[in-house]
Amino acid sequence: MTTTQYGELGEAAWGWVLQQVQWDDAGPWIPEAAGGDKPEEYREGMHSGIGGLAHALAEIKLTRVWSAEETALAGAIADQIRTAIPTETSITYFDGLVSAIGVLTALGEQGTPSALDRITELTMDNGWHESFLDPPNYLPDAVASDATLGTGAVLMGALWAGRHGDDARPLAERAADLLLGEKEEPANWQFIPRRFWPGPEQKGEMPNFSHGLAGIAAVLAVAGVELDRPDLIDAARGGAEHLVTLGINDDKGFRVPRIIPWEERHGDEYTYNWCHGGPGTSLLFRALEYAGVDKVAGETPAGWHRRCLDSVRYSGVPERLYPGFWDNDGRCCGTAGAGDAFLDAWHRDGDEQDLEFAVRLADALVQRAFQEDGTAYWRFVEHRNEEPLLPPGVGWMQGAAGIAAYLFRLQRVLDGGTDAVERMDNWWALRL
């Protein structure tokens, strides 16, 4: 496949995404999947809402000049995000105020200080409450600790805002201290701290990046550098030391179960995506490198990072080896997200085997694309359904927008480009 063809597929997919954009009095919106209704919540979110298109636009801007339509869309997204901030009650990286910080910075737009103020306004004594934590699921005033829905997300967003010149240090310090207060021994963090569990029964622990130990330790390590706090780096190192005891490290790389304790109903015990597998977990070890940590369990952070990527390379991905294995091609849970991690590694280290594997993943996207009338989209698979092909997703984390962005980036790299879009969840992985 030629470099031009990768770019052409990216353009076809992005053109399809633009066809899904609809408008009302509040501004633009997209359905979660083609043909779907207007979202009742998370309309502005990064994960599957209109905000996620900002990240695709940032990637496109490094590839070519925006069209008039794209410029107008970017401005409308920013206006809509700013308008929503004063009444937003969620702080999450996926869909709340931390998402808003990521969207506005991706577009180079103003408004981040308002998001920081609103997060501060919503702060409770123990952090930030989300509706999914309401009783009877958890005890009153429960909070999450993770890097996508909880305190770790606030810390990640505040650090990112600080890097863009905003006064976010007080909020970052508050979030970091709250995380330290929830640390278990040996150094570990639960998605929801045990003190908020309604009973003593074991909750499923998700130790990888999205909802558990790897993500929390990663943002603490980065915070240790940005806030000049060695105690945070020490906590992050301790978390990494514990993490490696939870996984397998062998001739197929280092991998950590997606959920502990695992039960057959959970599906595969190990997966290889950004949210619960090696691509996301590798970010912890890049963060420890950034923080100057020399060893974790007798191995360098660089060595552990490589072992995380090895687990993906030797897993069989991107082939669908059996029903239920690698049925997703998106950024959060599938091929595009894994590919971006390999491009990050290539960008940082220049190892050609990383670029080769990124191309292999892109070839799978090419093979699985549905193309019609000059557009392209992807349909993921739920093998347990009578009709296993799911409706085509639209947005950043689980749809064509995120996949298109990956194809644009790969085209740029293969054409000799050395620039990369930095985001709040990967910037430290791109820096020596």
C-alpha cells in the first residue's frame, strides 16, 4: 500500500465523519454511531461526542491546511465547549471538564481557565463525585481515582493546562495529595477506593492505564517532575513495582490482566489495547523515564516499555484469531490506539520495527474498511450478537474520526514527517 493511499483512506473516513455532523440551536453534534439519535448526555465529550473531532482536526492540521468547513467546525466546537463549562458537573477526561481542557487546547482556543475554575468549584473534601458512583453502587460521596474518570484525570488535565501557561498548580497539588491519600500498601490504587465499597466483596480491579494502577502511577510520575515533588515520583515507582508483580513477563512480553480477579464471563484475561493492555500500560514506564527513575524491579523503565509493546507484537494482533479476539479497530479498545502507541515509540526512539508494526496495523484497517461513494468507515464486531457487525462509530475513541487521525499521522510519518500531536495522555511519551 502506498503512502498516498493511506492518506486517501484517512480523507475518505474523515469525509464520512463530516457527513455525520448535524447542527441545532446549540451548535454541532454527532451520533455515537451512524443513524443514531442526538446524545442526551456527553454531547460535548471527547470520547464519542463532538469534542472528540477537535483531536482529529489537530492531527489534520499537521497534515494539511483546514478547509473552510473544518475551520468553521473547529470554531463552533470551541464555542459550544466554552458555553457548556459553567454548568458542567462531570470532571472526566472522557466527557467532562478535563475533556474540555483537552478539546480547547487541541484547537488552540481560549477557555481552559474557566474549566479549571469549574473543577475547583466542584471539589469535595475527598475529590470529585460522578453520577455513576451514586448509591447503591457505592457509599455516599464516593469518588474514583483513575486517570480517565477520577482524581487522576483531574491531575492529568491540570498538568496539561499548566504546560499551556494556565495557573493550574493549586488544582494539580490538590489532586496529587488526594491520590496519595488513597494509596494502599503495597503501593496500589483501586478504581474506586475500598472505603466507598458498599460491602466487603472484592470489586474487579482493572490495573492497566484507563481505570487503574498504571494510569494513576503514570500521572503521579509526571506530576512529580512538573510540580518538583519527589514524593510523587516515589509513589509512582512503588506503584510500578507492584504492577509488575500482577502480570506475566516472558518471551511474549509483559502483560497484566485486564481485570483481577478474572472470571470467564469477563472474556479474554489479557488484551492488547490502549485502555486495558500494553499500549496504555507502556505510558507508565515512559512517565518513569521522564521522571528519571533508573530501575523498576531490576529493569529499566525503557526495558519495561519495550516489553509492553512486545506483548502486543507477539499476541497475534491485528488478526482476529478467534471469535471475540481483537474485534475492535478504534483508539480506545483496538487497532488505531495500538498503532498510535507504536508511532509514539518510533517518534521517541526511531526503532524501525515500531514503524513496521504500525504499518501492519494500518494495513488491517485498510482491509476492514467499508468504502462507498468516496467515503469510508469501520464496523466493529460483537460475536455474541445474532448480527455481529455493529453500527459504524463516528467519534474519536470508538469511531472513524480517531481511525482517520491515525491514518493521517501514518501518512505523514511515511512521507518523512517528524512532528506529532501532543495530547494530555501521551506528551511525556514523546519527549526524551
